[in-house]
Amino acid sequence: MDINYTPEESAFRDEVRAFLNDKLPADISRKVKEHKRLGKEDTVRWQKILNEQGWLALHWPKEHGGTGWSPIQKHIFEEECAEAGAPTVLPFGVNMVAPVIIKFGTQEQKDYYLPRILRSDDWWCQGYSEPGAGSDLASLKTRAVREGDHYIVNGQKTWTTLGQHANMIFCLVRTDPDAKKQEGISFLLIDMEKSEGITVRPLITLDGEHEVNEVFFDNVKVPVENLVGEENKGWTCAKYLLTFERTGIAGVGSSKAALAHLKQVAREQQVNGKPLIEEPHFRARLADVEMELMSLEMTNLRTVAAAEAGGVPGAESSFLKIMGTELRQEITDLFRRAAGPHALPFLPEELEGDFEGPYVGPEFAASVASRYFNFRKLSIFGGSNEIQKNIISKMILGL
Amino acid sequence: MDFKLSDEQRMLEETVGRLVRDTYTFDARNKILESEQGFSTDMWNQFAELGLLGVPFSEEAGGFNGGGPELMVVAEGFGRGLVVEPYLATVVLSGVLIDKLGDDAQKEQWLAAIIGGETRFALAAYEPRGRYDHTVVETSAKKDGDGYVISGEKAVVLHGDSADQLVVIARTGGDADARDGLSAFIVDANADGVTRKGYATIDGLHAAEITLSNVKVGGDALLGEEGKAIDALEATLDLGLITLCAEAAGAMEVACDQTLEYIKERQQFGVPIGKFQALQHRMVEMRMELEKVRSITMLAACSLDAPADLRKKRISAAKAQVGKSGRKVAEEAIQLFGGMGMMEETPVSHYAKRIVMIDHWFGDREYHLGILETLIDVDDHAA
């Protein structure tokens, strides 16, 4: 047992650092570090840079253009990216639909979609949740009826993250309403640009942001070759995708970067002439977060290292989802407290990348309250933390 | 980065595991608890025969040459059986300090006696006024010819009641809470002037309040250089903390397993109570806390060679996590067992007591978070 990085792993870290130092555009990392809004263009530009380096598809097999990295290397990469202020890669294409296509897709689907995903030609979004199907995803009602060489799709999806930018959506649809609920579901790829009958409506979240949408399908014609896997076997794809959705779910890299930023803020903020970081209550909470983060990081490394042979962690990743999201939420709570009364002013224009000031309060304070509220989503999405506990309860504890 | 145990570490784990499984049953342990000295000499001799008393010492001294991970493996096994023998007091806290500070003659004499199981030690470091702070030492050692005269009071000395020899931390210089001026002495526990008030602790161990009044020792009782014991003392206490954290991890694992088994069996409203989601989620949280403790204990155990600040930061973080997570696991175990969790006859209650009270040995959660606070700027990038 040795938890220290090997010389090879340290050399890899240096290589990643040099790459980020060299290739991560300064205007993008500034927006990430200062929690400004990122546009579609920012994400796409960064993904293209990553792809040029061959570092976009972390989890794919090498023959399809993946990195072939070990879990420890992936951890180092994510940590360095977060520290450098690199934007999050849009997960829906490269980390969600792509693994499903690789595992269950036809050769034609692989040949067509995978290179497009690597080149960021398509902006994918996820059509899973529905108004009546949240945690109980398998109760989804969006209907697809086979008519000749097409499916006709009717229904509604919701919580479609960044769907306003998307030209492609992967959907779970019901193809057999008479089967048991998990058995009548299929996995369909739908072109949002070329299809008639799709309407995307913004949903404004409690922080005033437009991040999620609802998507309506009104007699949308989808070619049958857009079915992935067998008809009525979509639930297998859905579950497989969820395991990928949970890789990196611990968010150790972003928590580390956020904690470092929080400490810096707490050193600069003054309380009655003394740095906030010396205020005993604040400092005690900071130390507690630091401790929890050390525990989380080691748990994450243990889990990914154990999964090295199998590719992705199993139900153990549910522990990481709960621990990781609770910690990230705790850090946003501390940021809110660090801002003090200046957490209150709500000026969305201060979050634009080209806002030049003056800020009402300290610059960091502009985003803290809205981010705190935005991050409540972490314990809800990707399978709520209560669902994760159900999974652990069943799969690990056998209850 | 490698989380797997080496072959030697696995062998050690199996050795301790087999011993605890086969001989350290709940009933056997209860008999040991009832005995006057509070531990089993037979068991101690078995530890010696199996080589366990030499784990942290060099091969030249007759030991196993083990480091943090090896002690972790042993202590986890002990934690699973709630072993009460004075391993931490003798081997880790006293033996390692002698190994770090002693000259060849001292090491030859005392380490051989420890490894062979003939002599048991206790570390008399903490004092009533200092609570968990080992630098607050008012016990004085004054030069007296070739030797010293030691006077002072030591509080809650782990296994101080049964020890044959004590390692006493006394002040040979400096103010009452100065880091400089601390020296370590080997003192016969039955020497003139040593008064011990021994007692059982609520977590199944034994300890003593020890008064030293004008205890005369020779010059050869001093370990290392006069007044310069602090670094070795802290490195030794850190190893003791790793041992305690690992013991907590082992005990927490069993508390979780026993609770899980119980809620699968116990029927109410016509179903096993483990079918109720309110209990399932609590059980999941217990396991999550256990994983945290396992993880951070590994981090601490592998950090002995890190720079002192980073080592202390990680070890204090681990002990603080044990305090926080241990309390949760222990309280939830009792709660999920319901009335049975309140019973002395239910093994889990003994685990709960040990897990909670580990927080009171060598610094609790608040104490170690306080240390972590002072080290908040130490870069933790190594892992």
C-alpha cells in the first residue's frame, strides 16, 4: 500500500499542467474562475482543443479515440483541469450517449456519431425525465409508435440541461405500453434541427438562470435506424448510461479548486480589521470541510482504483455521489457566508463575462448566492441522493 | 498509487484476523474484562509468539520493520475484536519512543523485553492541566548527581495500572507549555515515590492517575538528549493516533455489520425492519461514514514519511474524522438495535462504547480540528 503518486503519475501531472498552461484560453479560464456565464462557444472551443490533443474522450476505449488512461490518471486530469479553470466538458455527448453507442450501437451509428461527438459537431442533450417521471424514471410516457421505417414520437421531456443549444437529443421512449414498465422502453436518437414538431421551452430556475428546458414532441418522425440497441430494451441502455453519468460524480477536482478559492477569499475579506479566515467559527467549518474533502478524495481514489479492471465503478459510485455533492453544497454555503451582507445584491449582469464593473460588493460575492441556490440541484439530479441510498441499500447492503 | 496490501501486510492481516476470530469471542472477552488486571496474559504471550509485539521495530532489534500501514492492519484486526490488551501503550507509544530516542543499550534491553512479551509499558505523558495537549508538562525532572529526581502528576495513563515500566515525559527546562525542555525517562512503575490509582475505563480498557514524588532515577533512565524529546514524542503520538484510527475503523466495520444483520432479522409489523426506508437510509449513512474513516486512515497511515506539517495535518484530520463519523456510527447502531442496543449483553453496545470513547483518547474531534485549523495552508497536493 502506498498512496503517494508514482514518478510516472507525477510526470503525467506535469504533462497535463504544461498542456493546460499552454492551450487553455485565458478568457475562458477567467470566466470559469470568476464564475461568469459560459456560452456555447466557450465550451465548444475548449472541447475542440481537447480533441486535438486526444484528451476529450476520457472513458472511451482507445480504438474509438479514447485516452486509455488509468483511473488515477483520469483523477489527476480532472483535478488539474479544475485547478486551471477549464470548463466542464458537455457530458451528454462524450460521456453519456457515446458509451451507449459504443456498447449497443450498430457499426453505422458508431461510424457516424462518434467522430461527430469528438469534433463537437453535435450538441447533445438528454431526454430522460418527464413531468411524471423523475426518480421513477421507468414510468415515462413519451410514446414512440412504429410506422414503416419511422417512429412517430409524442410526449414531453423536462429538465433538459442546455437543450436550448442542442441539435441532438437521446430519448427514452415507450414503444410497448402493455409490457411491464421497464420492458417497453426504447433508446432513440432524435435530430432536433431536422425534425418537425419539436418545441423547446426555457425553464427559469430559482437563481434566475436559463440552464434547463422542457422539450415537447408532436408527431415527430424519427427514422428507425436511430434506434440504439433492440426495441423495448432501452432500459438496459439507460442503466448502462447512468453508471457513466456517475463517473467523476465525486467532483473532487472542483471541490478542491473551490476550497482553495474559498480560503483565498477568506484571507482577503476583513471582519472588523481581521481576516475572515481567523474568525473561529468560520475557520472551524473550513477545517471540517478540509477534513471531509481528504476523506472523499481517498474514497474516490480507492473506488476508481478498485474499478480499474472493470472500467467504471458499480453501486459504490452512489457513495461518491452523495459524499461529493454534500461537500460541494457545503462549500457553496461557506462562500455565501464569506460574502456576508454582500451575498444579497442580485445583479445578473455582474455574471456576464464582459462586465467591467464596478461591482456592488466584492467581485467574488456577485455569484455566491445564486450559485448556492443553483447547486441545490446537485443532490437532486443524476439520481437524487435518496435514490442513491436506495441503490446502496439494495445492491450493497442487500436490504 | 496503490491501495492493495503487500503479501507481507496481507499475512499480518490474516494472522491477526485468525487470532481474533478464533480466540477473541464475545464471551472470552467478557471474562477478560472481569479479571483484575483487565487483560489476558495468555493472549499477550500469543501476541509475542506470533511476532505481533515487534511489528514497528527494526529487524536488527528483532522486529517486523513495519510502518504505518502494518500497524494499521494490526489495529484494524484488534478493533474488530475490541481487543483490550495493552498493545498501543506498550508497543506503539512506549516501544516506538524508546526506539526513536534510546541508545543501543537501552534499545537492546527494553525492545527485546517488549518484543518477547516479558515487559509491559505505559506512556505517562498527558497531565490534568493540559487535557489533550502533550506540550503542557509540569512534571519536573531535576538533575541529582548522575541521575534525576522526578515529581509531578499524570492523568488517564493508558494501562498505567498494570505496566511494569513507565516512559515518563518530564520537563528538564523551559516554561510549563514550552516545546523545548521536554525529556523522556524510563521509570520503574513500582519505584519508591510512584503512586498509581488504577481503574477501568468505560470502553473496556484500564488506565491510572499517576503521582510521582521525588522519584529517583539513574542517568541511564534518560532517553535521548536532555530537553529534546518533543519531535520524537510527536512522531510517536502520531503513530498512536494512526493505531487508534485503524482500531476505530475495525470496530466501526463490525458495528455496521452487526447492525445490518440485525435489521435483516428483526421483525416488526410483519416484516424485517430493514425493509423500512427510514432505517435503510440510516444504515447507508453508517456505511458511508465507515468508508470515510477507512479512507482517511489509509491516508494517515501512509503519511509517516511526509514533511512534519503535512503528516500532522493528515493525522489530525483522520482523528477528527474518527470522532465525527464514529459518533454517528455508534449512535445509529444503538438506535437501529432499539432496546437491544441498550443492553450490556448485546455485543454492539460494547462496540458503540469503544468507538465513541476513542474520541477521548489523545485528542478529540475539536482538539484535532483545532490542529488542522493551524495547518490549513499546508499544501496537500501529494494525494
